[in-house]
Amino acid sequence: DIDECQSSPCIYGICQDLINGYNCSCDSGWKGSNCNINIDECQSSPCINGKCIDIVDSYNCTCDPGWKGTICSINVNECASLPCFNQAMCEDYINGYNCTCQPGWTGIHCQNKINECSSNPCIHGNCNDQIAAYNCSCFPGYDGYNCQTDIDECQSNPCQNGDCNDYLNNYNCTCSPGFTGKNCQTNIDECLSNPCIYGNCSQGINSFECNCFIGYTGKTCNDDFDECTSSPCLNGQCNNLLKQYNCTCSTGWTGTRCEIDIDECQSNPCIHGNCIDQVNGYTCQCDAGFTGNICNDDIDECSSNPCINGYCNNFLNEYNCTCRSGWTGSICTINVDECLSSPCIHGNCTDGINKFSCQCNSGYTGLVCNTDVNECTSNPCIHGNCSNLVDSYSCQCFSGWTGAICTSGIDECLSNPCINGNCTDEINQFSCKCFDGFKGTICNEEINECNSSPCLNGQCVNLLDGFICQCLPGFTGKTCQTDINECSSTPCLNGNCRDFINYFNCSCNPGWEGTTCAINTDECISSPCSYNGTCFDLLNKYQCNCLPGYTGVQCETDINECSSSPCLQGLCTDKINGFTCNCSQGWTGKFCNTDINECLSSPCVYGGCNNLINAFTCSCKAGWTGAYCETEIDECSSNPCLNNGTCTNTINEYFCNCSQFYTGIKCETCR
């Protein structure tokens, strides 16, 4: 039998001789009738997130960025290297990551500190930047989180006796009259000038009082005693005489002191009523049915026309109705059949609606044809009563009227009753409108306009139809009521003007001085700016422009550039207008925020390098080991080849050269 296996037809397999043929048992990773075709292990796409490289009886995966593992199924956690600084939260993505920064930080790695002072939040102060916050160092006179509030220096009520005026970082007091001092704490002694000429002075608040010696009077005891000061004339004008006085009584009063009210009711002026006495006059309470100033007019109860269909007859305090023919009832509201009683005495009756008419026989007239023609039926007397006569009539006129038919009003003003005034004629009376300076029913009394003491700060001089005031110095106005405001011309250019009687005084605003507050106070005279800062004089303050590296109202503070912790991974050393960073191992950069990449020198000979903080690790390729992947793994060290087979080491694998009696990957099969 020919041994078809003698030519070793099975290239990567074991040959089994058959009759007129052979059969190959292929090694792992090979196929085909002669075991010469490498099986493509990549055909099943085992590398889930990577590229497959076929090798004998196996495959290698080259993973896409962001994946690792034998079949590239493990997502590389990019957050494992702690890329987010300053306690930021790292969120892993496929082949990437995102940093969610803590408040106060920004940047891809949250490495940049946010400057909360960049928006200049401190309105009236210096801003001190902090982590996710800031605080304000307010300029003098300001308060509040953002230095937005002007401190009210008046809140403590420093002005004891006056009004407080708030200013920036200061206040001043406008004292009440009678007080002085910075806080209006001092009562001005008005007695220092010895104002009481013939008397003793007692001090008060903004005033003084004189206790005059016997025989003197007046505010300053410089007047001879006026017996009229006690106002002895109760209802009149007092005339001061030598050691005595007399009284000129007002109208309606009498007596030595004008204390007796003249009784105008003594003459019984109220004809039909009771008289009530008043000062310089009287009023009448009229009996029922009467009216008028002296109750001499009978009230006409018919004036309201109470008789609906009839004539009203006025009586004292009452009336009755004479109904027109055809009507009856108390106010003539009931219609009757006028013809039932045969009213037409000398004629024929024709009844109508609410009336009747008579067709009188010749020679008669009237409603019932019983009278001759009545000339009064046409009411010819306009303001009077008509009396019918034979073929005529006569008129009795009402009071205040005259004329044949009572059409002319009697003019009560013809006698010129108003002595100092204009007369207005009225029905049966007149009224007077007095000229200025006069009063009374007929304007016969002159008015003394000085009686009411109209001159508040001056002497009154009575005139006909008025008065004039001779004002004291410092006062003006018709009644000397106005204190002349010496401040009206605004003499205090930069301050508050305080008006006094006949003069003024200036209280200068902070930063100004001089009699009229015209001189600006130079706050830079004391050289307040430290460390060669430049002083600029302002109104009531100054401003220092500091050299770089200094701050503060007076440039007294060296700015600590390390206060914002700029050295992220190192120690900060403050300098004038700057700082330096001493970085921790593994970090570099101006702010020590750059991780030194230890992988740049490619330390891993046969592997990938993973950069760490101040270190690195090597991920060795298959078949290599060692800290730097520099040592090839000897796969023959475990003596894998059986039955005296010889092992040949290669990268990440080995081959067994079997003796003639054995075959197989590890020479484990007997031929």
C-alpha cells in the first residue's frame, strides 16, 4: 500500500494514510484539504468597537479611540485620570469627558478661576475676589453688600436741638432757634447783651423775659407804664392818660369800662313778636302768622296757591278757599254738577266737564247771571286788590306799590338813607352796601382797622378806608407779617443759609469754608496717599491713584495677588504687583495647572503609555512584560512541548518541533 502521507501533504496538520489516499487533521487555525488555508478568525467581527487583525488560530483587536479590552468592549473611563480640577464633577463619554465646574471656576478642565469682581459689583467700594463670591470694602460713608447704601449719619439723632442734614460720610446740624454748637447742644444765653434796660433778665429757649423795675414796662423795660396794658376797656378802645385812662366804647356798649351792653329791646321794636337783645342790635322771634325784621308783615298763607280750583282767602296764621263755581271741598278739588241747583238765576244753564256756563238773559252777566258786569274780573290791579264800582273799579295797592293799577314800585332809596354807601331798592324796604371803612345799617359808623392789631411786627396807623403798618427792621408785608429773608439772594454759595432778623449766617457744606462758603477745602494738604500714591483733591474728600500693586483708600495695602489662589497645584509667593508659583511634582505652567506628560519620552518600549499625575503606567503588547514593556515573555519557560518536543519561542507564542513519533501543537499526539 502506497503511503500517500510520505510527501507530508498536510502542511499545517496531521496526515492519516488511507487506501489510495489520505486525510488531513488540521492544526487549530487552519483548514482545507491540505491544511494550507489560514482560518480568518476576524470573519465573525469579534472586535465590537475596533479593527480586527487576523493571526494564526487567533486575532488581535486594535480598538477605536475610547475603547479597550480583548474585543474592545470596555469603554475607557477618561475620568479615571482625574482631568477635572478644583473638585469639579467629571462625566465620562465615549472617547471623551465633560467637566461640571464648582461655583467660581470655568474652563474645559475647570482650571480657570472666575473673577466675580469683573462686573464691578461694588458701587462705592473696592471689590475683593473670592471663590464663587466676592466681598466689598466700602468707601467711608457707604454700606450694604454692594456698598450701594449711603450711611445715614443722622440715624443716631446727633442734633440734640435741631434738624440733621445727612452728607456723604458726615452730617451737619441746623439748630432750632436759641441753640448752637456742632450738635445744637448749647442754649444761647439771650441775656448776655443785657437787653432789659430798667429790669432784670431771665433767660429762656430762644428768648428772654424782663422783670421790670417799678414804673417801667415793655419787652425791654424801656417804656413808661401804660395803664391800658391790662385792657380795662372790655368793649372799647383804651386811651392812656397820665396815671389814668378813659374808654371810648364800641357801638352798643356803655359804662366806665364799656362793660354794659345797651338793651336795644327797650323800645319794644318787635310789633308782633318777642325781642332778643344782641350786641349793638336785636333780633325778633315773630308770633305765628307774622314775619319781617320787626314782625309787622302778615304771612300770606295763600302764596303757595293751596286752592286748586278756587280763590284763597288769607287770614292771620291760616287761610280758607272760596271755590270756583262747579268745585267744592276744602281746597276745591271736587267737581259738582253745577246745573243741578239751577244756578243760572237769569239764564239757561249748560253743564260742562267740571264747569257750567250760563246763557244770561239780556242785562245780566256773571257766572250765574246774577250780577251786572264786574270790571274787576280782568284783574286790572297788578299789585293790589280791586273794588268793583258801578261801571268802574278802584285799586288798593299792596305795601311798596303805587299807581292807578299798582304797577309802580315805591323807591325807598329816594331819601338817600345810606350815608356812606350805596342803596339798593327792594320791595317795601332798602339795603345798604357800605363803602370800605364804614359799617352799620345805614353806613354811619367808621371802622377803626387798627382795633384788630393787624400789624404783627410794627406800628398800625389808622386811615379812612384802611390802615398802614410801619414795620420793624427785618420785616415787610402789608401787616409786617413777613420776616425779610436775607437768604433769598442765596449768599451761601456752597452751604445752608440760616436767616435771622435783619441778617443771615452760613453753615458751609463739608469741603467748603469762608463767610459765604466760597473756598474749597484742600483735603490733599496732609498728603494722605501712602507709597507714593497721587492725591487728587475732590469736594469734601480726596482720591488716591495708587501705584501698581497697592490698593486701599490711602494706598496703604499691598495687594496680595495670592489671595485668589492662582497656583492651582503649587505654592504661591506674593510679590509687589505680581506673584510666582512653586509647582508640586508632576505639574508645570504659570499657574501650575498643566499636568507634566511623562509619556512624552515614550518610555514604554513595546506597549501603550498611560499618563498619571507625576507618573505613568505601561500597557504592554501581547508577549511583552516589565515596567517599560522591554522584556519579551518566554512562552517556552513552562516547557509546553511534550514527548521531548523542542520549543521555539516567538513573540506572544511558541512552536513545538516534535520527534518523529509525535505530532500536534504540543506534540501530544502519537503518530
